[in-house]
Amino acid sequence: MNRLQQLTAIVLFASASCLSAGESLWETNFATAKSRAAEEKKDMLLDFTGSDWCAWCIKLRKEVFNQPGFTEAAPQNYVLVELDYPNDKSKQSAEEQSQNKDLLETYPITGYPTVLLCDASGKPYASTGYMEGGPEAYLPNLSKLQKHKQERNEAFAKAEDLQGLAKAKQLIAGLELLELPPAIVSAAYPEVMASIEAADPEDVTGFASAAKAQQQLQDFLMNLGELRSKGDMEATLKYIDGKLADSSIKGDLRQQIYGHKAGTLAYANRKPEAIKVLETAIKEAPEGSHTEELKQFIDILQKEIDRTKESE
């Protein structure tokens, strides 16, 4: 073998070694990742992605996760876990697909990409997504978010010495500082939720009722999404009307359901009907927390109607 061939072989070997190392940075088996995190005393970074359809996921992978600055530094603090939900599932095993589907119940994310930071037990303590600036911006942000874990632990530890309403408020403060979506909090911290309700049985804090409303909204959106995916407009509207007929659904949740009904009608090019729905919602709760959003929606729909008339 001459000198040129030797150099070529070395380069090819090095390239193959780097590729292998890069691929091994990301676990796809969640149980294996948890085991590694416990053994290595690291947190986990969960990347919920749609690798072949989500533009922001692809940007995050290209601009941050595939960059040397990230691949060299992040594994020192985190076990990296890729949870992929691609359109083309031919490269995923049935086991991986089943695992990822089940994990959406444990971590009910609402969009892609979602990046969750979790302790070794799998408890999430921070959430982020795409951000500009490459590893130079992303890594400091992760370091900042990682402090939430210690703050959470300290808040929960303080609550152990308290009773009643004071205990409930301290536990709520511990959950709120995580800045996680309510659905993820409910799914990941059921024991804390139960402790809050036990410490505040009269729901003086309003936490239990707010959590119930969030769960109702989550269930509503899940069912609504399934109906919309089938393309059955009348069945979708019937389902929404059934919810609006339920007198127990009030406040923010009711306004949000009205908004989704209007959105469904607008999508079907039934904009005048959508406006009437929004006007009804505003009339019911003129001081509601979503009233201004509903008014803005009316303005948008009216402008679209006017533009259509002008073009005729």
C-alpha cells in the first residue's frame, strides 16, 4: 500500500468512526435511555420530532443538534433521546413506533419540535424547542433551564414541612416555576396534583378546577383532531355543539370551544356563520379572558369576506 492509499484509508476509517459516534449519541429506546441516565447520573434531553415533515424540527437538527459544538458538549450533561414521529415509518421498528405512541400519553406535547429536559426518573422539569443561534445560543439556554430541577426539588422539600393551604400553595409554586404545559404537568406529576387537592380540598387556590378545565380541553382537542382527520364536517360540528350544550362547561374552556367551532366553519368557507358563533361567545362572556382574541378573529373573517366581495 503506497502513501496515498494509506492516507485515504485513514481518512475513510476516521470518517466512519465519526459517523458511528454521531449516530450513537442519540438513543431511540426510552427504557435504555432511562437506565443510562440513572447509571451515568445525567438528565435526559427528549427531542420530539417529525424528521421528514416538520420544517422547524429539521432546522433544529441541522443548526444545533448536528453541530460539533452540541455533539461534543451536550452528552456530558444529558442522555440524548430522539423520539421521532415521521410520515415515512419504514425505517422504524414496530416496537419503536409503539413506544413513541405510548410516550405521547406520558408526555402529551402539543407541537413539534418539543424538547423536554427530564431528570433520570423521567420527570420533566423544562421545555424548549427551536431557537436561533446554533449551539452557542442553545447550550446556555439548556444550562439555564437545567436550574429548574434544583428549584423544583427545593420547592417540594419546603412543602413537606407545611400543612393545608400553605402546603398547597408551595406545591403549586414548585410546579409553576417549571413553565411546562398544563397537560404535561398533569401527566408527569399526578402525585403532586393529588397532594395539592388533599391539602386544599375546598379548592381555595382554584388549582383543581383549572387543572380539570385543562384536562377537558386536552380531551376535547384530541377528539376534535380525530374527527377533523376523517373529514366529516357535520360530525365535527355535532361533537362541538354537544360540548357547548353541556352546562358544566364554562369560562375559558367554553370560549375556546366556541373559537374552535368558528375555526371549523371558517375552514369550510362558512365565514358568516363563523362570525355569528364568535358574536354569541362574546355576548355570553364580554369580560372573558379570550374575548379580545375572538373579536380579532371576527375582524380577520370580515376582512376576508370583504376581499372576496371586491374580487367578484
